[in-house]
Amino acid sequence: MAWLQVSVTVENEIAEAVAEVLSRYAERGVAIEAGPEGWNAGPVVVSAYLPQDDQLPTNKRRVEEALWHLGQIQPIPAPTFRPVTEADWAELWKARLEVMHLGRRIVIRPSWLDYAPQPDDVVIQLDPGMAFGTGLHPTTQMCLVALEDLVPGRAEVLDLGTGSGILAIAAAKLGSRRVLAVDNDPVAVRVARENVAENGVGETVETMVGSLADVSRSYDLVVVNILARVIVEMVQEGLARCVRPGGRLVTTGILAGQETEVITALEREGVPLMETRRMDDWVCLVMERQG
């Protein structure tokens, strides 16, 4: 399958708005990545991938028009377009990833790199393929550290918008009894399923193509690493019901300044704020459903 990569380099404060525009046309999701100067010092790159099919000319024009309209509110540069194949995608990720240590014990090891684990390491072997979730983004890092701190023994965990499956795999390796990993992108679910198998947690982690509406029960811990506006929409669609009384909800993908809207929406549903975590310009909220 061939794809057209759409990239826009913008400042942090408008990155989510650009991501929202691109997400309307990108089947494989949207990535927000730091530029060479880092998350705080310079602009970020918002990227998405359009399938090169019969709809490509129309989707490309719509992306350009939507970004032009957004640029009337705050100037943004014109998008750049580059054709890529799935093989190109894989090589792009491989060039950027390295072994990463997070929290007290978590180690992210790309599948093509060697690593000699220490006795207490929780090693996650990852091949992101055509799905987002590599451990590079601050929101993913905060979620992983939160899981290390919050996963109770023998917990049941729900990972909504699982992407590469990295959070579901971490929850399983941290001692969860059962993990459900859900994504509305079949490609992401396929990649997540492969990563789950590679990490030997297939008996614990179930992967499923679907959305919040397809989740029929509640969990001890729910993780949602999506854009702030999507989290608010999910709250309106019943996200709180997925959290057991006394259970925790970890939400991120939230830029600093956007957390109030998410907190307010969840507190209306009986899920008050327990803790706020920050990394660069991103916020991670730990909420607890009242019993």
C-alpha cells in the first residue's frame, strides 16, 4: 500500500488544532513529534498519512483548504506532501528509535536492537509498524510511568485507542490479570496484536477493533491517550461507565491549558481529579471514580 505523508511544522499551541484537521482525512491517525530543538525550545511536526487511492486528490485538496481556513485564525505554513510506502514507514521509525528507560523499571526496546535486561526491568519489545505509539511522545511516556505507579495487582485494564499496543503490553507486564486493547483502526489492531504476541502477553491482552460503544463492562484502570477534544466527546458518550467505582482513569494527549475542560467533563460524571502530571507542554490527568 502506498501513502501520501502530510506534514505541517507549527508551534505547540496550534499543534492540536492542526492534528484535528488532519485526523478528518487520515485513516492511520496523526502524530505530533518534537522538532530538532525539542518539545519546549522549538516547533513541532504534525504528520498524517493519506492512502493513495481514488479519493486522494479530493482528500489532498480538502486538507489544503481546511489548513488554509485554520491559517486565517493563526498563520501556519503550507503543508508538505511526500509519497511513502509501508517499507519507507518502517525504515523511518527504525532510524529514530533507540532503547529507552522510563520510570523505575520500564524499558522500551525496538525489536531490531539488542538489550541485556537487568533483573527488575520490565522490557517491552516494540515494532510500531503503521501504528502510532513508540514511547517517544511525552504523552506515551507519562502514561507508561502512570501505569507503573497505578496498576494494582491482578487488575483489569482497558486501553482505549491502543495504537501500537504499547500501553496494553506494559499493563500486562506490570501484573494486570486482564487487558482489553481497543482501536477503531484495523491496521493499528493488527500491529498491536503482533506486538502483544512478540512480548508473550497474548494470554492477558485481548485486542479488538472497535470504539467506546463496543466496550460492555467496567475496569479497575482505564487509559486514554488521545486528543483532548476526543476525550471530552468520549465522556459525553459514557466513558465514566467503563471505570469501576474506586477505579482510576488516566487521560492524556492534553496540551497545557486544555485540562480544565477535560476535568470539568469528568467531574460532572462523578470522576474527580486525583493527580495532575506534566511533561513539557503536555498534561496527564489521573482521575478516580467515586464509589
